[in-house]
Amino acid sequence: MLMLRPCDAESLRDAAAFEAIFESQRRAWRGSAEGVMADAQIYAQPWGFCLEDVHVPFAFGMEPRTGLSQFAWRKKSQSDCPTAKRVHDNAGHYSLPIRYMRDILKDLISS
């Protein structure tokens, strides 16, 4: 059984947020299954660039229960990358854009 992280499950209890995510997923699958699978593969392999080379603002999201190694990676990555504008603890794949969309867009617009 596939389980959502608690922060994502909580965010998706909002009907409007759930509907937006569901519609986004529906459109992605309608476009092509190959595209959806290619996106999934991106998460499972090295990105091919260093975070230090990113020159646009971005946000980190991390649920604390994911483990010390990922938490340490996030802290190191944040210190290595001056364009990391925000760190959002207790945020996951769905909850980061749902909870922090305005902050993320504000950072992008102001850069």
C-alpha cells in the first residue's frame, strides 16, 4: 500500500488543493505515460549538475522524519548554495507547493 508522508496527506485534505493536484496528474498521464515515467526517473538518478551552479532562487522542502542523512544533505546543500532562499521543514512533494506557493513565487519574481 502506497502511503503519503504525513505533511502531504494533511495538505491534500484541502479539497481545492487535492483537486488541483489531481487535475495536474490527470493531464500529465493524458499527455503521455512515457513523460510521467521520465519525470519519475529523474528523481532516481544524479541530476548532472552541482547545486552551487544554480543561480536562481529555490526552496528546500524536507519532512523531518525522512532521516538524519537527508536532513544533513539539506543543511550542507543550503550552505553550499547561496540562492537557496528558504528551507521549509515538514514539507513534502505535494505540501511544499500547496503550503508555500506564494513564498516560492515571490522569491522567483523578486530575483
